Amino acid sequence: MEVLIALSVGVMTACGVYLVLRASTFPVVVGLTLLSYAVNVFLFSMGRLKVGAPAVIDPLADGYADPLPQALVLTAIVIAFAMTAFVIVLALKARDELGNDHVDGKGGNLPDDKEAGA
Amino acid sequence: MMHWVIVPVLLPLIGGLLQLVARRFGLPAQRVLGLALTGGLMAVAIQMLILAQAGDTLVYNLGNWPAPFGIVLVLDRLAAMMVLLTSMLALAALGYSSVMRVDEQGSHFHVLFQLQLFGLNGAFLTGDVFNLFVFFEVLLLASYGLLLHGSGAERTRAGLHYVVINLIGSTLFLFAVGALYGAVGTLNIADMAQKVAAAPAERSGLIAAAGLLLLAVFALKAAMFPLYLWLPQAYANTSAPVAAFFAIMTKVGVYAIIRVHGTVFGEQAGVLAWLHMPWVLAGGLVTLVLAALGVLAARNLREQVAYLVLASVATLLVAVGLNRAEALAAGLYYLLHSTLLAGAFFLLADLIRRSRGVASDRFGVVARMHGGRWLGIGFFFAAVALAGLPPMSGFIGKIMILDAALAHPWRWIVLASTLVASLLILVALVRSGSFLFYRPQEMALVEDSQLGEPPRKSALWIIGSMLVTAPLLVLFAGGVMEFTNETAKQMQQIPEYIEAVLGNPLSGEEQRMP
């Protein structure tokens, strides 16, 4: 299980970094989302991976899962969700004001703008 | 008495909610409420400074959970100083935006402003790393809204870069905090300092990696090389009061380095002690030189002031990186000076831009302006102070940092880059000042068609009241330095900090007693 989790965090982070470095805003937003997924799984695994262990005190249990990372992940999910919503709206606003979806606003107007204008 | 510590966090939060309601009564009501709230916050901050002045580290257990399990707020001299500085800067920025009607350009300016204060004060007061992350997110989300306040394609472009880079920074913050938690099993800063000191040798590599990743996040907030490229465009393109208020935002990054790294990787940490110091010093020196070149190369006044903010934060990083109590004390003195002066300079640049009309604040277009005399005096005053010339406070701050640097093995590099950077900044400011204020006088006969609006008296008063802190900091340098010395010493007494946080009895029992 450790290998699987480590691989999934690594692959998601790599994809996220690749997408964040793209020049259009949409891949950047998807990349940020992937990075936040990766960090959520990473945070979760920092409480050590255990199967079937209770988080709340149980006299019969022989071990406990750490509940704190789960609370951290919950907070991180909520924040990442709000941030994603915000950055999508901002990307749309930039697309509207700069005339294209390049992160620097370069590259002229998109073809569909001209069609829509014509 | 005990509850004072949480008031600076709660007051802006409730204030933000009230502003949402006050929106129905129009902007004048919001302005009055905002100024009243920020003034109240300043009064609270002064009260907290008096509390912290006694030298104790005051700890507030949220929800009355004892320290390593619950989240704590910690008030010491440094936190009290930062909260007071923030409220002073906020009051000036809010006053300016009310006078110049900047808040009309978009909605929810006052709400976001209060929430920004909420995030800042929380970040200064918290004693928990994950809570620090949450407050960082609060202040960042509010700052995104404030940065984009008003409109314009340039502002949106710079805002997009700022938002994306800070979101990546937040992700890295979570990675670093997660790795630290995985390695030592705690999030409380005091507890973490203890656990890192006691960590087995095979863990130290992981802890070092997580600590340096966390340093990268704080360096991003503080705009340290090579993570400073977002700052000049973002600050130069936003509205003036927001840029002035953001002069404190980079200082939050420096504060977090002093607080988290200074405590966790202090001298008790064994092999990991002072792990971050060479990085902070080297990054600060490179940033300082590049910022000075940026000041020289800037194409308009606002961009120049943005690079001046960068130079001031780089000087601060150098002071922290020297790793001596005297250097830190001098750095904190410099922090007070540079934050207020940089804020004033942003507001002044806005007035100059407005009074030059279509020429805006570009260098390269000669234009006459209204009220050039007062603006020129203000510019001269601010430039002398920020370039670090005597008799202003910047000179005292810098000379004390250099004095402390003499004992450091890198002293020649520190001296050379600080002095060369100061010279470059001085040359650039002399050039832009004479361009803006002397050359138009030669062309006084040219038609007045392109003049902008004259500067408002009330705006000049606000800027004047900020500028006057420079000579005040010189006049009261003895008292202020005594305070920053005590603060720097307190930051080095890590066992006392740990003792105060972890040995704190539950406050509820005392509260129930009449």
C-alpha cells in the first residue's frame, strides 16, 4: 500500500507541475487542482497508513489511526476548493479582459473571438 | 485580562461581517465604520504592546484545550509590535482610500480590508504551524480580492500571476507541514522545537528537507530571490492604498521565518541548528542587489517603489540571516521604518501620478504637475529616508545592521552588496526625483492642457503623518532600539518560549473566579 500511495502522490505531483508550467490558463488551473489532490493524499499518509484501526478510543483496539491528518486534509480540501473556484473566475476574467487565455495575455485574440465578432 | 490576546483577531473578523451589513447604508457609512474599527484595533494593539512589554510570553488556549493538543495564540514582544505596525499602516491606507474614493472602484473593498487584517493578525499571533497556514490562506484570499480591486487588463494580468504563484506556495506549505508532522508528530511550534531537538539522527534529513521546503514557502511570501518576480508587477499595478497596505505582506514572510524557523531550528536543535540561516543570508544579499538594479531600471514611479519594497525586505532578510541578536534588533528597527515609509511612498506615487494627468507616473514623458512643491518635498523626504541617508531612520537602521555584520564571516560580501545597493538606489531616486520635479520647471511656459487633478490636502496630511515617523524614529531611537533589543533577545530565549506555551495552565479556572 505504501508503494501505491507514494506512486500516486508522485505521479499526481509530476502531472500537476507539468500542467502548471503550461502557457494557457485552463491547464494551469487543472494543474493546481492536481497538486492539491496530491498534497491531500500526502497529508493523509503522514498519519501512517493503517487498515481498520479506530481513530476514537476503543478498549478493544490494539492500535489507533491518527485522526489529526484527517482533520488537516478536511481543512485543506475546503480551502483548495474555494481557491479553485476563485482562480477559475479569475482566469475567465483574464480571458475576457486580455482577449485570450495565455497566462501573460500574449498571443493575440483567439480565432473564435473573430468569428463571434463577425 | 487573559482575553486580550484574541481581540486583535476577533475584532477585524466581526468588523468584516459588520461591513457586509453596513454596505446597505452606502460607502460613507462603511468608511466611518472601517476607520472606527481600524482605530479601535490600533488602541487594542497599543494595549497589547503594553502587556507584552512586561516581558512575559502570554499564551491563549483556544477552546481551553491545553497546548500541544489545542491551538494556541501566543503574544510576545515581536507579535505585539507587528500587530501595532499593521494597524498603523492599515489606518493610513484606509484613510487614503476613503479620501481619494478608491473604494468606489469595485465592491466589498471594506469587507476585504477587514478580513485581510483578520488574516494578518492571526498569522502574527498564532503558535501553531497549521493554523499559520489557515491564516495565510485567509490573508491571501482577501489580498487577491484587494489586489484586483478596481479593474484594468494590467491589473488582471498581474493578479493572475500573483494568485497562481501563491496557490502553488500554499500547496508547498501543506507538503512541508505534512512532512514535518510525519517526522515529529506535532504542529505546535513550541512542541515542534522540543521534538526536533530530541529527534533521532536518522530523522534529521527528513526534518531538514521539510524545514527548507517551509523556508521556500516563506521566502515566496517575503519575495526572496529567486521567488521575487511576482512582486514588482503585482504591486505596481494595483491601487495605491492596497499597494501601501501590502508593504506589510512581505514582512509576514520574514516574520514567519523568524518565528517558525528561529524557534524550531534554534540552537537547541543540535545538528539542525540554524539550518536556514545561510540560505536566508545568501537569498537576502542576491535579492538586495537585484532589487537595487530594478530600482535603477524601473520605467515608472510605482514600479520603482515596488522595487524599493523589495530592497527593504531584502535588507531585513540580511539582518535575519546574520544570526545575531544585535542584527535582528537592528532589522526589527529597520522593519518599522521601511514598512511605514514604503507605504507612504506608494501613496505619494499615486498622488504624483494623478497630478501629472495623462503623463501618469512614467519616466520618459516630461509633464507639469499640480502641487509640485508639496509633492516634491514629500518625495525628497521619503527618498532620503528610504535610501538610508542621514539624518533619517533608514540610515540608523542600516548602519546598525552593518555594524552587526562586522562579526560575521561573510562581512565583506554583506558590506559590499549593502553599500553598492544603497548607492544604486540613491542614484535612481535622485534621477527620478530630478526628472519628475526639476525638468518640468524649465518648460513652465508650455500650455497647461494636460495637467491632472491637484493633490487633495487631506491625502497630503495622511502621507505627511506617515512620513513624519522617519524623524520620530530617529528622535526616539534610544527607546525603540531598547525595545527591539529586548525583542531580539526574547526571540533567542527558546526554552522560555517552550515553557510558556507548554507549561501554560488552563485559563478557564481562573476566568470563572470573580
